[in-house]
Amino acid sequence: MSAAASEITGAVVAWLAGLDDAQRDAATFAFEAAERFVWDYVPGPRAGLALRDMRPDQRAAAGAVIGSSMSGRTAGEIQAIIALETVLGELERTAGRSDWGRRDPELYWFAVFGDPAADGPWSWRIGGHHVAIHLTLAGGRVIGATPSFLGANPAVVPSGGLAGTGTLPGEEALARELLSALTPDERRVAVVDDRAPADILTGTGRRADVRSVPVGIRHADLGGARREGLEQLLRYYVDRVRPEVADAAWAEIAGAGLAEVTFAWAGPDTPGRGHYYAIRGPGFVVEYDNTQNGANHIHAVWRDLKNDWGEDLLAAHLAAAHGRPA
């Protein structure tokens, strides 16, 4: 078993061991359950065990699951996104919205599919408003780290004691650096629309729907420095997971070739106005949208077109290990 898989497995097993029977029943599902493929990023209930239904020590153990699986940067971002629910609730209450009470930092659900202490494949997820993280393990290694969605509202806190605090700044900053570095000819290809779509276009289905996702300019058609900028932006998404897992995912992307990876921007380049970008490759898609609430509301997703939930690698693992299809 790889060191990454061992640490993640140990953290999940420890969290499950600290639950009582009723909590464990709520938190666990068969690996084959259709629920494993359900995800969303809007407020609302999820299947699993919510933070509000955990004791402090159980919440700490759930936090250790995140810490074992994600990079330090992303573990901190998940904590910040959850904390924004309190900020957002207060902003909505002050604005007179009657439904502001749905903003609750305890409404994030953890779920485990399969048995991490057994030999078979298994996965874990956390889901709630603006957080949808999934990791799948089999054969003693992490075989899937997508879908991977993070969002932030407000992206920059506008008032109060936390005024000016930003969440998920890197996804926008790196894209703007790339956009500003493009030559006029490169920009004419990369900027596909003067208006941004209202939200991400790939949806929340079991398969990412890329039909409406713009293409933009190819990595192969960029100058050297801009190629590096595109690679840095894409790697930022891949680096959401812990380094060993991110390195393997990046090797897969780079090994497939970067020449046909594309970058597309929609909307004005003026900060504070609604904007969107997409990165597309033969086997993946990244989307970023910041149009709502005065362009202060981020959605950012990374999907693997063949291996969301580890499906492609799981099929190969089962065929090799057991001589049967997934």
C-alpha cells in the first residue's frame, strides 16, 4: 500500500471507529450504491453524517480525513469555505432575506462507500454548499480524486470584522496572469465571448457534459512563457490533493500530451465584473465561474472525463486483480 493510501485509510478507519452505531449507519454505504455518484454544490441536505451530528472529537477526526487526503492549501480552503456560511448568513440576514438560516457551517456531510479496512475498492466524500470532494482507493493506492469542486461566497468578505478576507484567490489570480500575458493574436483566440455564462457548464451528472464548454487557444499555439502559465494554472487544480496523489495525476495529464490542452476566457478582464474560463484536455476539463453577487461568488471544478470516481482505473484494477469488469 502506498504511503498516501495508508494515511488516508488510517484516518478514515479512525473516524469510523469513533462513531456510534447509528452514526456509522448514516455515514456508510455499499461501494456499489448509486449514491456514490451523487454530488452538488448548492445548499441543501446530502446523504451521510453531518458535522452537526458529530461530537467535537468526531469532527476533529473528520478534519483529519480531509488533512490526510488534500494538500495543506486545500484543507485550509475547505475550512474557510465552511466558515463562510456564517458570514454569508449574516450578510443575507442584514439584507432582509428570510431564508438566511439555511447558511450553516454544520451542514456538511461525510460519507464512506465500501469498507476501507477490507481489500476491496472504497471511497470517501465530503459534500455541502460549495464543497464536493471525492477520493477513491483500490489496490493500495488512490485511483481517483475527482469530481473536485470548491466555491466561495463571498469570495472576498465585503464588510464586518473579516472585511477584505479572500477565499480561493489563486484560481482567479493565475488565470488573470495568463490572460494579461497573451499576445494580441493569442488573446483573439483565447477570449471566446465578451459575456460570461451564468455558471459552470459541465453540470453535476455522473459524466461531465462538455458540449457547451468553449475551446479557446491550444497550448501548442502559445508562446513559451504563456505555455508555462497555462500549465501552472492547470497544476493549481491538480494540487488540491496531497502531493503524491497530485504528482501521479499530473503525470497522467502530461503523459497524454499538453499540446491539445486549451484555455478559453469569457467576459471582460476588468476585476469585479463577471468572468469565466475553461481549460480542456483530451481527458479532463476545468471550469471557473465568477458572475454572481457582483462577481464575488466563485465556482471552480476539476473533472476527469474518463476517471471521475476512479471508474476507469477501477475497471482496469478489477480486470487485473479479479478477471472481471467493473
